[in-house]
Amino acid sequence: MKVHNVEMVMSAVRPEQYPDDGFPEFALAGRSNVGKSSFINKMLGRRNIARTSSKPGKTQTLNFYKIEEQLFFVDVPGYGYARVSKTEKEKWGGMIEQYLTGREPLVAAVQIVDIRHAPSADDINMYNFFVHYNIPTIVIATKADKIPKGKWDKHKKIVRETLNMLGDDPLFVFSSEKGIGVEAVWAEIESRMQR
Ligand code: GTP
Ligand code: MG
């Protein structure tokens, strides 16, 4: 998709604040600092429409990006961020769970993992949550610029096996730094918008 028009329409913490356009939504999931907001920026061809940071915990609300009056990306706070209090974690968990389990326009989760490492226990739990709730998941192995191309296949295999991914769920190598995978992931997202 050639993106000309993007608008951050809502920063929501409660269902009443979600947009009501009814366009298909794709929700970003992944541990804190893995590169969810960077992924959104690269896909949209914007430098910093989704705010990024080298410090984990940057995104704290559900941020809805309306794209070409056709679909939404929903930036979601990362999991596994140790420095927030337990009550705060529970509050976030509640907000995210409420969105992911009850949102009719949600077409798929886009789960971002770091290609360099085997998925963590938190990554596995998140993926299993999507499987449990029948939410199709597109897995993105990002930061591919940080390992040589010759190792991508080996690392992809580790990600697929560690998450115990369903055969129907696709896995893409990506880099927000270098723009690797942008077209392939757009093709996947566009094919799911029409279903
Ligand atoms: P939270 O909002 O805290 O959950 O983090 P996030 O998942 O949105 O991560 P964010 O996009 O803010 O990126 C975190 C850090 O990783 C930043 O310093 C980015 O520049 C860096 N980063 C993200 N994607 C890539 C990538 O593909 N390659 C490289 N080399 N660095 C990346
Ligand atoms: Mg973020």
C-alpha cells in the first residue's frame, strides 16, 4: 500500500474512546522496546508519527492510526516492562486484554519479536493468548539489520519453533532501520483487509 494519508485519531484507555469507523484493525503486540512503534513508522513511511524511544515503556495507551480511510494500526503498550508498578501493570494488562478480546474490527495481531533472540516466556504467552482467542497473528521478526542475512533462515526457524506457531500464521523478517520486509508485510495486511 502506498500510504499518503495517516492520522493518529485517538489515544484510548477505554472502549468508549475507540474509533467507530469500523475499518479493519491490526494491533501491534510485543515486549517493551522491541520496535512496535518503529514498525508502524516504517510501514507508514513517517519518521516519528508513532513515538519511539531507546527506553522501554514509551507507548502507554492504545493509539489508533487511521490509514488511507481504510484501516487502522493500533499501537499497544509493550509487555514485560519491569519498571512499572504491579498495579500499573495490571491496569495496562486489563486495558489491552479488553481491547484484544472484545474488539469486533480487529482482524489480526501483529506480534513483533526480536530476530536475534529466541522468543521469551512473555512472547510465548502472548502468542498463546492469540491462539486461545482465535486471533490470527502475523509474526514479525524485526531488527534483521542486526544479524547477517545468511542467518535469517536459522533465526526464523527458532522463532517459529519456540512460539510453536500455527501453520496458518505467517512470519516475516523485518527491519525498521533498513526497510526490510515492508512490501511483503503490506501485501499480507492488504490480503487480510479483504476477507
Ligand atoms: P514501547 O513503546 O516501549 O513498548 O517500545 P516499542 O516496541 O514501541 O519500541 P520502539 O519502536 O520505541 O523502539 C525501541 C528501540 O529499538 C529504539 O531505539 C529503536 O530505534 C530501536 N529499533 C526499533 N526497530 C529497529 C530495527 O529494525 N533495527 C534497529 N537496529 N533498531 C531498531
Ligand atoms: Mg512504542
